[in-house]
Amino acid sequence: MPLAAIEEFLLCPTPQAWLDQAVDRQELLLIDHAHCEKKAAATAINLLYRYMDRPELLTLMSRLAREELRHFEQVLAFIQRRGLVYRGLSASRYAAGLRELVRTTEPGRLVDTLIVGALIEARSCERFARLAPLLDDELARFYRGLLATEARHFQDYLALARRYNDTPIDDRLALFLERERELIEAPDTELRFHSGPLAA
């Protein structure tokens, strides 16, 4: 999927203030990126256990979990090569803010969870693309290399959300996209890979 299509899908670009702050805090960004990859794998595995009666989901989530864990290993290698220490970080409000909108009954719960997954992957893809020109060559190449996989993950999540809903998901998607925009543009107290810019 062309990056332009993902940028058009999202309601806002990453704020320049976040990009400036991220470049100044690359150690923190790498560590949080590793956590994001691990959480993405865990989400896919959780879906495998929860929805065992959906063959298409099982196939896509199994592949996605493997790819996310491979990305985790790659980010961890970057952290170690640079003499950094992988450590725990508090979670950003981004994913939790999106999940507040997830319905509690099926199939709404599954559809909304898949929409959340699509949004997270789309924003990750957009941020990799915007960060890459601002980073050193090694990290920039790595981030550019992730773009195709993240874009495919976005497409997979969105296709499954549409498949498992009886009616078009446009209204639900619009609701989540607007919440995503709010979370990305609003000032944040901590910088994370999916946070808004730090408050002044």
C-alpha cells in the first residue's frame, strides 16, 4: 500500500513538535518501540485464543504475531548495539484511549478491536516514514524497511474488521479515527512512540 494512502486514511499527520522531541530522545523512542512490537505480538496472540472459530483471523494473526516478535528482536538488537538498556516504561495513553471506545458485546467487540489494530499499525507506518529522514542511516534504513510490513498489517486488520461486521464499518471507523486524531494532537505528559507532543 502506498504511504500516501495511509496518510490520507489518518485524519492528521504527526505534529512537528513530536518529531522534534522524538529526535532528541532516540534512546527513549527505541525502548518504547520495542515495547510496542511486543504488545502488538501479544494482541495478535490474544485474538488467536479468543476467536478460534475464525480461520482467516487465525492465519493472519499467526503471521502477524511472528512478524511483530521478529521486529521486537530487531529493535532489541539496536538497543544493545548502542549500549542502551532495555527497561520498563509506563504505557502511553494512546492505545488505552482508543480501546475506551471498544464495545463489550460481540461481534462489536471483535470489529472494534480490529479497527484499533488497524489504526495503531497505520500510525506506526506514518511515524516510521516521517522519522526516517531525521535519523542516522542505520536506523533510517531499519524504519524504512518496516513500512511495507506495517502497511500490510494495517490492511489485514481493516479487511478482517469489514469481513466480520454485517454492515459497513464507516461510522465506527469515523468514530475511532476522530479519537485517534485527538490523541495524536493533544499535548502529552510523557513522550512515547504513539504519544502526542510533550506539553510545553
